[in-house]
Amino acid sequence: MKAAVWADFWRIVDGAGALVTGPLARLREELDFLVIVLVSAGLITRGQGRFLLGHTLQQIYFTAVQRAYIFTVVGLIIGALVALPLIVFGIRDPRLLGRIMHIMMYHQLDPILASLFVAGLSGAAITAELGELKANQAIEHLAAMGINPYGFFVLPRLIGVVLSLLVLTFWLSVGVTVGAGVMLSVYQNIPPSVFFRVCVSGLSYGSLVLTGGMVVAQGIHIVLVQTQRAFQVRAYVDIPRALPSAFAQSFIGCLIITLLVSLLRYG
């Protein structure tokens, strides 16, 4: 009886230890993978630079340009939804409204929503594309030919997604501001020009740098998680299994990054 109790106790201890060490181990693997990708950037020759630029532009087009319409619509709708509680509570002070937009939307929810869409759309596409190449051993064949797969496949997507996420986060914030400004103008009689001016004047260089750094970290995290999962694919059947777990891990990581930066900003 005592042996069974002790076995259950140590099983609980092992489970608790796994909950603590598991995320740390994944973080270490992600940082190791990032170091490999950055080192591969230094091994790119002049002839491969054109390929890198071309694929980076393709990734920006696929991630940012083709998704601009979605982010415009989503931004306007979310801006209207954000304004509704402010209208219900009768908040009319433009400076307070601008402060709410900064704390709630610009520095937290807008980056989270942008990373959610990028992880679900572009991130999943990266995992599926590279997973298929891994399953048919195309990546191994290129490596046998002396081509670095990290610089060839990961680096252009890393640069493209990071730049795209910065643009999309800014564009989403613009849409949210316009949607909220229209609603406040209709129901609170607050001129849109006054609301926009307050929102812009409240932005500081330090807050923009901190938010930009957070978005860059989110973009890097998304690509690293998605490409790591793709490189772990062994057969085609592994691809649909990798997609949901890669999305969940990348989005949870973005939430953690946002939380840590928010604690640094407001803590």
C-alpha cells in the first residue's frame, strides 16, 4: 500500500517537473535553432543573395499584401466593438479615450491579434510547405548538394514574416482607430480629428520601440516554431498532425511574449 502511495507521489512530482522543464527545454531548442539560422545567414554567397531577396519579397507579399484586406475589415470591426463599451459607460474625455486605446489596443491586443492571424495563415502555410519538402526528402537532397537548408528555407521566411507582422500590426492599429473614431463620432459626438490627434499624440518613441521589439520577437517565434515542426516531419501523415500543435505553440508563445513585455512596460 505504501509503495503504491509513494509511486503515485513520485508520478505527480515527475509530472510537475515536466510542466516546468518542458517549456524551458522548448525555449532552449528554439534559441539553438535561431542561432543556426543566424549563422547560416553569414554563409550566404553573393549569388544566393538574389534568391534570398526574391523569396523574402514573396513571403512579404503572401503574408502582408494578400492579407491587407482581411486586416482592414477586422480592424474596423474590432475598433467598433472596442468603442461600444466606452459609449455605454459614457466616457467622453478624449484624453482618457486615447489612453485606453494605447494601453488596451496598441500595446497589447493589436499585436496579439496580428500574430494570431499570421500564425494561423502564413505560419500554417510554412509548416505545410516545408513539411511536404521534408517528407519527400527534397531538403535532404539540397543539403547533399551543399545548399544550407536553414539559409535557403528558413531565413527568407523569417525576415519576410517579421517585416510583414510589423506592417500588419500597424495597419490593424490604424483600422481599429478608424473604426473606434467613427463609432465615437456617431454616438458621442466626438470629432474624429480630435480622437485621432489624441491617439497619435499619446505615442512616444520609447513605447513604439518597445512594441516594435515585441512584434519582432513574436514574428521570430512564429517562424521558428513552424519551421522546427516542419523539419521534424518524417512522412506525409505527420503534416496534418504538426499543423495544430505548431499553431498552438506559436500563438501561446506570442501571448507569453506580450505578457512579459506588458509587465516590463507597466510593472
